[in-house]
Amino acid sequence: MNFLHIDNQIVVAFKPHNMTTNELKQEVKAKLESDNLKSSYLEQIYPICKEASGIVVFAVSSKAKKRLDEQIENQDFLLKYFAVCVGSPKMQDNMIYDEKLGEIVKNPEGQFVKRNQKTGKLEFIPSLTTGAVNIFDTYRNLETVGKISLVQIEGGFGFEDETRFILADGEAPVFGDKLYGGDILAKNTNLALCVVETKFVHPTTNKKLSFRVFPETGKKPWSYFGVEKLLKI
């Protein structure tokens, strides 16, 4: 496991595929203890599913957690995924065209979802439904090669499988996604979904922080795309 940043307020780590949240947390606790830092408080800032890989941020104090949560609430915390999808996603409902800016932007009203306990999947529901959660995910198709596409997603703060659901709703499920129907081209492969970038302000120093990583660019299906160029690291 690779650690990108550690101090007495936050930990930023790279999670490999198929590691559970609990396993990840134990690895972080062990690292903090080996560095002689307190680990009595340790909270993950945003969810990430077991099957995905990528950057994960932890708060090491309640003050850090509160301030990072405020950044998320104010949409000042950038969380960017790259995904290889089966098909090319259609335009998403929560993106609108701003005539003044001359570009497509996020719909500030977002969308409301809830998990269906019978199927285990997320589904869209009316905003006033009990348990409704407002999400603000947006995506952009970066490149298409044959039957698959490389897609950039921003968001994913509400549910661990939120980005997978959004892309499946856009008729382009993530490659290898058994839950949302993305395993039609290949079985028993890693989920082609990775948190590649985060940007936020350090909760106590107020320093602007930015972290980027690569997905498995040398392996299929990532190797079909120019990820290095598109990620611009």
C-alpha cells in the first residue's frame, strides 16, 4: 500500500483493487503507529467501493473531519475518477448548458438516489422521499476505442458505488462491474475504476493540496487509451 501524505491531521493513501474499507483502515492505523502518530481517531472522508482502486483521504482528528466535510458540502473538494466503460455514455440529466459561459456545467439541484434493499443497487427517487440523498456527479467521455470508452467522473461523495450507478444510468457501465452489468465483455477482471485525483485545502494549515495517481495503464482495458496524456500528470 502506497502512502501519498501523512501528518497529524490527515492521511492520503492509494488503495489497491479488492481491499475492503476495514482492511484499508487497519493498514493506515499501522502506518500511523509506526510513525509515532496518534491513531485513536481515524475517519474516511469519502466512500470508495472494495472493487475500485485509487486515492483515499482520512481525517486523523475530528476537527479535520469537520472542515473537510464542509469543503465537500460547499463543493470545494475535487474528487475525480477515471473509468473504462462498456459503450459510450449519453449526456447526463444533471448537466446543463450555460449560455453565458457557453459550456456544459453542473446542475446545482443535483439528483436524488436511494439504495434498493432488494436488488442492492442505487436508484433515482423523488427528492421528498424518505432517505433520499442528493448527489452531484458529472461525467465526460474522454476517448472511445471500439466498444469501450475512457470516462472522467467528478463526484462520488454519497455512496461507494455512486459513480458506477451514474455511468450505468448513462448506458455505459464500468468495465468489469458485475452489479451494474459491465461484465459482458470480460469476466473475473478488476473493476476498471480508479480515483485518480483529489484537490482540497488542508484542514489546519489552509495549504492547497493536490494528489494524482495512475490506474493500471499497462493492463487491459486501460492500455487501450492514452491515460497518461489525458490525466496530464
